[in-house]
Amino acid sequence: MLSFLSSSDKSSRLTTLVFSLLRSWIPSTTISSFIIMDRLKSFNLFLNLEIVDFTFDILQ
């Protein structure tokens, strides 16, 4: 469980990094930033769910 938490922390840090890079490249309109952030959040959620699913598979 501890390793899962640390990997989740890493992925959220990575998401933050990616988002800040995208925000610096893409013209800073509120709508595009919102869309990117929304997509990244759903992708990050998907990633975390995949990790949880994988962990449960190992434990069973």
C-alpha cells in the first residue's frame, strides 16, 4: 500500500509538471487551460485506477 501511495504521488507530480509545461507553451486562454487541466485530471484518475486494479490483481 505504501508503494502505491508513493507512485500516486509521483504521478501527480508528473501531471503538475506536464501541465505547467503545456501552460507555458500554449497561449494562456482560460478555456484551453481549463480543457487541458480537465483532460489531465481524467487521465490521472484513469492511471490511478489502473494502478489500483493492478495491485488488487497481484494481491488476489
